Amino acid sequence: MRFLISLVVGVVTATSSLLGFAHTQVVHAVGTVPSTVSTETASSSSNSQKSIYLTFDMDMNGFMYRKTERTGRQWYDPALLTYLEQNRIPATFFVSGLFVTTYPELIQGLASTSQFAFENHSYDESSFVPHCYWLRTLTTDQQKIDQIQKTEQLIKKYTRQTATLFRFPGACTNEENNAFVKSLGYTVNDGTDVAGDPFNKNAEAVVQAVLAHATAGGTILMHVGGPNAPESLTVLKQIVPKLESEGYRFEKL
């Protein structure tokens, strides 16, 4: 799920795009995870033998938002969303509140059918624990509440859905934060099958990682493409038919 530390340091210092992404994209890139990463997951169905849940993080932090304002940079791949829509593949988006603020019409359009679900991914990629890569750290419970509730309100406004699942920025958490999120009425879902698509140009390696960890009732964690996850669509086009041929059925969480 993670980049090798030496590779991360080199990339972080070399590219402003990487500095801006600030999320699970480093965590999800190779497979080494911090001890604070949550392994708790949730699904909405338990009676389907071969159900599998395809999820995508829609990330947005302050750096990315400012770059979009200056340059019009898109932090998602429209072709990936079109592929899901045209092939009627149910999926769940864990969306940052700032992503909703940046692309409200996109979110409204995706939510106009029953194909997609939207869940809470905090507001601006700030970490709930210290030392989660280069993410800004939230230091008070009220800051955490604000991040969650602000996104909750945006999801409800633009999708008319009520989020019940939460995914931590950077997938960094601990038992205290898990309990805190639960006290707000959420269930933590940080995925069980992490694709490693951010900053990874080796699509075949990502495909093999997803297929190797696919299980009935599992949650695949990917990203919505764009400059920080350039091979996500290529990966998606390979794993969907392969998993379907193995008897899996995609469902929303």
C-alpha cells in the first residue's frame, strides 16, 4: 500500500504535485503501512457469497485546490467515471469535502443515479494522528468534528445521501480515533484490498496486487485517476472483467 521510504522522500522533494496530493497515495503505493493504519472495514451486505466493493478516493487538499484555481488542473479522470457509468458498475466514492466544493456539478451528476454511493473522507486531507507523512495534523477533537461534519453536510447537499462510513486521510489512525469516529455515528472503512494506484505507472503490478488480495466481501481501494494516479483507468479495465469472470459481483457499500 505504500512507497518505499527512500522513494517517497525523493519524489516528495522533486515534485510539487506529489507534495500536493497528501493522502493515501503514498500509503497506497507499495504496501508498507504505518502502525496507525486502520484495518476495520464495513459493508452493507453480508449474504452475497461473491460480492466485492469497488471504492474510489476523491482527494483534495489545500495545495491541490489552489492549483486548480490557478491552472484549472483536474484531479480526476473523466474517462474513468465514464467507464463506470457506461458499464453500469456500482461503486462507492469516499470524497473529501474540498473535492465536493471544487467539483459540485460533477458530484451532483454522479449522484443523479442509484449507481454510486458517497461516503466521508474528511474535508481537506488533514491527518487525525501525528507523523502521517507530510499531512497537516489536527490537534483537537473539535477540529476533527469540523472536518467530518462539514463534509457530511456537503455530501448531503449535493448527493442527497447520508454518509455512514468514514475513511481516514492517509489511512492513518489509532484506536482512540476509531472510537472517536464511531461516537459520531460512523463506521471506519479503510479498505481491505489496496490497489496502490497513486504515483504508480506500473499498471500490471497494480492489477496483480488487486487480484491477489480480492476476497468475497472485500473492499477494493482505488483513486479516481488524474495526474496523481495516471494508471487507474488502465487498471480498472483489467480487474473488472477478470473479477467478474471469477464470479465476483460489484456492489456499493
